[in-house]
Amino acid sequence: MSIYKFFSIVLHPIFTPIIFINSTFFLIPQTKIFAEEEFAWFFIKIVSITIIIPLTSVLIMYKKKIISSYEINKKEERFGPILITAFCYAILLIILKFKYSLEPLVTGQLFGVAIILFSALIISVFWKISLHMLSIGGGCGIIISIYLVSERGFFFIICLIVTSVFLAVCRRKEKAHNNNQLIMGFLAGLIIEITCILFFI
């Protein structure tokens, strides 16, 4: 396995949104969601909805030959996996909004993720936008928004920009996307997240 493929897997779009949302709890502890149950059980529920269910659906689709690879490189195969993931985040948002005390900053992030996913769903019908760059662009949008409201996380922004450039190189080397697909993916994710977060706060 090449280093480019390895980092494409590590920074897969299915994992990154929850990582960035949890970064909010680290940078701004007062935004932490308060739950009655133990945090470990609470975390398991979130991971189950946002990672395990979408990942399982991809595995099932691959086994049934609905998709030709786990990476879902063909744009015509993206509809099902993206739709399931988008609904999972919509369900998570509803659960967190009505069951727990959810800060506007976190609400904006989750709305941003849902909008990014539904945007990817529509765009992928016509064009193969980079889901990796949409995701990490959204992550940059989250951390930049945190910095705008709290002046915390500047170092994270620098690290994320470097990581984004490296991820774009990885996807290019893997011949998964052209430059336009990578750049537009990043910018779309960035703009959607910043807009949603600033709207809610």
C-alpha cells in the first residue's frame, strides 16, 4: 500500500466530521454536550450512528456488487452511501437537539455536515467532486469558525491547511480527482461550514 493510499484511508470522509466536532469540545470545553449516561456509552451511540451504520452500509453494498470498491470512486455509485450517511447525521442532529443541551456552535457544525452531504449527493449526480476535500474543507471551516468566536485553535488551523494540501496531493497521486474537483471540494466544504456556524451563533 502506498503512502498516498494510506493517508486517503486515514483521512476518509466517514471519520473526519466527528473528529472535527470533538475538536470543538477540546478547544471550547463549555460546548461539551451534557448527557445523563456515562460519556463512553454516549460516545458509542454517536460513533454507531455516524460511522458504524454508514460503514456497514458500504460493506453490504460492496458485497451485493452495488458499488465496485470501498472507496466509491465512480460518481454514479455515490448516491446510496452518501444518502445513508446524510440521513445518519440528520438523525444525530435531531437526537442531540431534542434529548441533550446542544450549543449553537455544535448545532451549526452538524447542520453544516448535513448540508455538505446533501450537496455532495446532488453534485455527484453530475460531477465527481472530491468527498475527501469536502470533508477536510468542512473541518477547516469548523476550526476557523472556532477561532473567529474564541481566538483559540490558530495552531490547529495551520496544521489543517498543511494536512489539506497533503491530502489533495494524495488524491491527485491516486488519480482519484483532477485539480478542479479537489479545489472545489475544499472550498465548498469550507464555505458551507463557516456559513452554517456563523448563522447559528
